[in-house]
Amino acid sequence: MPDTMLAGRLDLRTGGFAVEETPIPEPGPGQVRIRVRAAGICLSDVHLVDGSLKPLYATGEKVTLGHETAGIIDALGPGVPGTWAEGQRVLLQAGERCGTCAACLRFAPCPVLRTRGVDYDGGWAEYALATAHTLVALPDDLPFEQAAVIPDAVSTPWAAITTTGAARPARPAGVWGVGGLGAHAVQLLRLTGAAPVIAVDPLEAARRRALDLGADLALDPHAPDFRDRLREATGGRGLDLALDLAGVPAVREQAARCLAPGGRLVLVGLHPGPLTVPDSIAFSYREQSVLGHYGSTPAHVEELVALARLHRLDLGRSISDTLPLTEAAAGIDRLRKKDGAPVRLILTP
């Protein structure tokens, strides 16, 4: 076995990104080494490279990107539970608890969760390390490319819909931004029974995709009849749940204006700018809410793997293209430019 591998590394001092040779890691106590078979490119990776997103807990000068990862167990470190063995197909949770704070020591939720590929080395590499408790076993008929996107591209909207947003059957829901997260949000809202599901995107290709994925209505946010069509579709009431998957201030203001009494706006897309509520008196009178959301829990990922195993969730249309790891920079650029309106681009080391 060679001593080095290729990895997509971000220099946290300079912001420079490059695919470079780096030592193949050895698993320590409680860790496994994964032979990476697929890793997703997320808009968060674009933001890390352009500097608008900064790691909170990174300790090194460089980090290997990639929080959406699937592959095969290649080696086991000491103390790994016997439920895991070399050759098993797995995906990796997108992050893990710190393991040392007071909350972790008493098995409470960790307040300083670290994100794979942001705070520590991720899956844009030929090999990746993972703590054993972050592994999720994969069914044999779930392709690695589809499995890789579950932690984040699918689990983040799933958590936003089922937990933060508390979607309800037969209640109208809107999705702003039908990209990597929004395309899955449309499918997942249908799983919960939310209806009608209304997709909002300025790109015609994205609106067509939303309808193909099960949206009841797809609207251009700039159309002069936008508000009339949304109100007609919801019986004049507005949305019980609005999801901002775009992370754009104008989207948030428009979505807030579309809420029904008691409606909830969930901010899933990330944006560093301030949030403006267009009419705060009306917002309070109607008892509406704005809720922040970030990521998902391990349980959400496990639920989605189970749904895929039972063929309740089809991720076959989620993979827009696959690229070799050496073309990671080109993939970042394609996603940044929305070239071809991709759902997910996948790196295959």
C-alpha cells in the first residue's frame, strides 16, 4: 500500500484550495479508515473556498473538505466494536460530538459539534478516518453516489421539515430554491403528506425539476402574478411552512410575506447578512415564527437510509454528474455558477 494519497485540501490561512498529496491516515483508538467511493460537493464547500463560511473548531492549518461521504471500511483501529468489519459498505455522519466536554461526558447533546470536512478532515480524499459511532451501514442496493448525499443534502431538509418545521399532513408548504437541498425537500415534503407543495425558483430548469419530483406548483418568484397564484393554491390562507433553502435575504422577506396565521419560516440556507421581517406588527398579530436550522442528527440520517432501503425514497435523480477527485476545483466552480442547475455533483476518488 502506498504511503500517500490525493486529497482536496483548503488552506485556512490563505484560502487556497488544491488537490495534493498527503499521508494516508492511520486509524487510532475507536476509529476506522474508509476507502472513499463517493463524496458530494455542497454549496457549503463553495462558501468555505470563497471565505464566506469559516470553520469554528478547526485546529490545523489545512483541512480536507467533504462532509458527504460513503465508502468501504478499509482498516480498523483498536477498540472498534465487533459490529464493524473490513469490507463493509458505510456512509459517514456529517459530524460528531467533541467527546470531551461536560455534556459529552454525561451523554447529553454536545454543544460544540464538529463538522466533517469543515472542522476536521473530510471525504474529498482517497481515504478518510471516522470515529466508529459515526458509521451507518448501507444496504447493498444503494449506490455509493446516492448514499453519500444523504448526510446533509437529504438529511438537512428532512430535519428541517420533520423536526424544526414540524410539517403537517394536508397543510401547504413552500420551498424556495430547488437546488441540492430544495430538490430533496420537495420529495420529502410529499413523504410527510404536506399539501400542496409549492416550489419557488427563478430558474426554469429548476422549476421543471420540482414538478418532476412531485411539486404541485412551481412558481417564478419574480412573476407579477406570483402572490395571486400562491394564494389561490393555498385557498387564500398562505403557507403553513416555508423553507428558505437559498440563503438569500430577498427570499426570506418574500417567504415571510407568504405565511398563513401561525405559519413558520425555517432558515436552512446560510447567509451572513441581517434578517428583515417586512411587517413586524402583522407578523406578531398572526403569531408567525422564524426558525433557524442547521444540519441534522444521526437519527435523521438513519431514518433516511431505512426509507431508501425500503424503496420509499428514490435518490436516483439526485446525482447530476460524477467527477474524478482531481477535478474538485472545477466541480466547485460548476456549483458556484449553477452550471446545468445541478442537484449534486459527486467526486469519485
